Amino acid sequence: MQPEHLIRSVLPVILLIIFGFWLQKRHYFSEETVQGVTKLVSDYLIPCTIFTTFIGLDLRPEHFGLAACTFLIQLLFLGLGFLTARLFHFKRRFAPLYPCAFAFGFMAIPLFSTVFGLENMGYLTSMGVGHELFIGLVFMPVARIYLKGETAGPRQIGKNLLSPLFVMIFLALALQLLGIRDAVSATDLGGGVIDTISKLGGISSTLILITVGYRIHMDNPDKIRESLRLVLSSDLLRQLWGQIFPDGPHGGAGFLF
């Protein structure tokens, strides 16, 4: 991408975040409204974005390999997070879980799609499938056990896998693997539903970036320093992995970091 094109692509990201921050300074929305928009995006609009991307993909073996690789790498980071927490003192109990929390839906999708376009999200979406499987099968159960002392049995895992996100992923995969994607899209009903899902997914990036800006608070230096510490420690683990496997553990995933 040429520098002038990069600036043109990145500038909307920065301006939308600044716009959200500007709205927050004017208390434009109540906290309940912001939480409601956040829940709408995470529960329904992000799944629509992933469905739209997957339904248009020409699925290849490397897409599944990338999803599996992402799952395994996050599993590794979870272990490294708990190891790091034993070696260093962190104020927050959730610190061991932080290295494997990539905020895929709330940061990766809007940033990538805004800069490169939804039509180029194939590999990122494959990573997202591995990421979300890790969140549903491993991260959430471990978080419940570690932070709340709750049990996380098959029922809870099954509930995670029946969320709108996984329903959309499984539906898109089914249409692809059964070879009926084009036939469904060609019908008035099927094409209309897919177009509606696409339009819903299309507004997610804008809402996410405005919401991110709205939730930025710069009035507490202690929290800013703590956030920087967590971000730097997490990034250090990823950079260390990148140095150990500069081309990826299987020769093709080094670009993840």
C-alpha cells in the first residue's frame, strides 16, 4: 500500500475514535446507552461481519490451518500469562488472562476492515474463528474458575457455542461446505437475508470505533500507567514468540505478530 493511500485509509480510524472521545467529553450518551450499543455490536453486528466474510470466502486448507494455529498460540499465551503473573506482581487479578485477550471483534475487525476493506478479511476471519473457539472453549471457562471460583462444565461451554457469533460461523461454514451457498444466494428470500446480514455487519466498524473513543478516559494517571504496563507485558510475550518463530511455527504464521 502506498504511503498516501495508507494515510487515507488510517485517517478515518483516528477521526472516528476522536469523534467518540469528543462525544464523551460532552456526555452525549448515558453510560447505559454506551453499554447497550457495545452489547449490540458484540452480540449481533460482529457475528454478521464474520458471516459476511465467510460466506464470500473461497475456503482453502490454509484457512483451517490458520484457525488451528491461532487457537494453539492463544493456548500458549494463556500458560505464559499465568507464568508471568507468578514472576511479577500485578494489581489486577485478571492480569494472567490478559496476554491471550486480543479484542478481535472490537479492535481487529474495525481496524483491518477500515484500512484494507471487508473484501480482504479472509485470513483475518480465519484467525477470528480460532480466536473465538479459544474464547468459548478455554478462556471463558478458565476465567470463571479463576476469577469467580465457579464451575465450568459442558453446559456452560455449550451455551458459549450457541451464542450468535458461533451460530453465524457454523451457518456460513455449513453453506460453504454443503455447496449450497450460491443456490441460497440466488433465491429472493436467501439473497435478501444475506444482504440484510451484510448491511448489519457493515455498520459494526463505525459503531465500534466511536464506542472505543467514547470509552477512553484520560483523567486517571494511575490507571493509564497500569494499562501501559499490562499492554507492554502482553506485547513482550508476543514479540518473544515472534523472535523464536520468525516465520511461524509451521512456516506461515509469523505475520500473526
